[in-house]
Amino acid sequence: MKKIILICPTLIVFSMLVISCGDKKNESKNQIEANIIPVRIAAISSLSLPDTVSATGLVTTENTAQYSFKIGGVINKIFVNEGQFFRKGTVLATLNSTEINAGLSQSGLNVEKAQRDYRRAANLYKDSVYTLEQLQNTKTALDVAQHAKEAVAFNERYSRIYAAADGFVAQKMANEGEVAAPGTPVLLINEAKGNSNYELKVGVTDKEWAAVSPGQKAIVTLDGYPGEHFNASVFRKSQASDKAVGSFQIELKIALNKTHPAVGMFGKAVIQTGKADNVLVIPYDALVEIDGDKAFVFVPAGKNSVKRKPVSISGFDNRGAYIRSGLGITDSIIVSNSAFLNEQSVIKITR
């Protein structure tokens, strides 16, 4: 005799519901696990930046000048060549003196004639032949002639170029036999007493400019003298930026001993500012949404959440990014997958 087993429909429905709920729980669990973002964190380190400023520039001298004749004429002689050193007061160039001497002689003759006229007028005035006005007119003519002679004599002196200081010729801008107009540059010179007036002019940023002060010590190296180091000091700093390059000029006086570098030689300087700067350093990967010196970073907030923080950047180098503000030394920072995070993200910290 066969047994017939009756299955209750209610039991079947209940079993199906249990199986369905189990599947949904597994699916929900898998979805949550898929949305978890694995990240790595790192401690924020503090770094004391070196109290130095590194810069590059060109060798020059403290003063430069363009020597020229006050009056025009034919250049008779140039006594120096490019690169030649000279002493203060040395005659460097002269004009042809024919026309100048003729003008000087003419002015002398005019003075002699005016003197004779004045003496004659004075005698005639005593005899009541000349009026006071006529006497005064001859005296005025004499004064005018004397001042004209002084002007010609002054110009005659500046028909020769004298060295105003010790230095050397950087460039000859005219040659013998050429006609030089008044004020036209003939010699470009650099003043240098021995080699004590040599400088290195370097360009720095505004922050570096603020850290540098006159008198601070520096070490200079020149490409033309490899392996040699020269002591230097900050001599002068500009009060305006160089519009051509957008940097600020710092002038370093170099102690060259017996070395005589060429003007325009490339050099490097390390200036001792004595102002160390403590900054926080984070990896580049931690930064998101960088805009100039502004950016954002993510830090852990609890076990599985994150918080976005704005930071200010002071600079970059091969160590990472220097943070001016926005973080503390005790904070930890997320250094991986930052680009995929927001403040609603669920994270899992990995090692």
C-alpha cells in the first residue's frame, strides 16, 4: 500500500522567502564590500628647511659708465684697447685739436679786444666824453668775452676723455678717424680697483629677497673657474623687480684674491640667510584639486570615514609638497586613492 505525502503550500512559500532573504543579504553585503575604498595612510613629517638661498647670475662690477666727448669732432687717438686696465686720471682718447685750438685762440682775442675797449671807455668817461651807460656797455662786453673764453676752455678740456676711476675697457664703441657727435659713447668701461669691485648679480624670488639682508655671507662658484670657491657678501638689494625677468636683483661683492674674471661670466651663489623655516611635508599623491598654492587633502575621520581639509602650499621639491597651513604635525594623511574619495566614502585602511 503506497503512502501519499502531502506538502503544505504554506511551508513551500516560507522556504522560498527564507532563500530569497538570504540571497538579498549576500547581495547587499557584496555591494557594500565593493564600495569600500582601500587606502594607505602616513604620518605627517616636519622638516627644517636650510637657512640658505641659492641663486645664479652674471659677473659684473659695481659701476659701469659710457665715456664720451662733450663736444663733437674727429677722433684723433684712442689710447686703450678692449680688456685693458687703466688708472684714474689716465687720458683714454682725444679729438683732433685743430678746430678746438682755433676756437680757443679766437676767444682769447675777443677778450683782449674787449679789455682794450673797456680801458679806452674808462679814460673817455673820466674826461666826460663817454656817458656812464657807454662805460657799462663796454664792461658788459668784456665780461661776456671772458665767460665765452671760459666755456671754450672748458670744452677744450673735454675734448679728451679722462678715466674717472680705476677700471678696464669692456667695449670700444668708436675708432680713430670717426666723427663723434657730442655725447656719443666711445668707450664702455667697468670700474674696478684691482679686483675689489667685482660683483655677482643674481635674481631671486620675492620670498628669498625678503630673507636676504646686506652683509650676509655667501659662497660663489664661477663656471670659468671650476673647483674654486670664493667668499662673498651681500652688498646691495634692489627695491624693485626686474620687469624683463620678473625677479629681484641681489648684488654680491666677491673676494676674488688674484683672480680676474670676465664681465658676463656665469656664477652661482649660496647665501647664508640664518633664517631656517620649519614646514610640514606630505607626498604629492595626497594632494587633490590643486589650484596655485591651494589644494585639498583627505584625513581619516573615525575607523571607516574620511574628512577633506583645505591646505596652503609653500613649495615643492623632490621630498614632496611643503604645507604652510591646514594640517598639524599630529595628523595622519591618506596617501593613496585620494582622487576617488569624498566625505561620504567608506574606506579600509591597508598597510
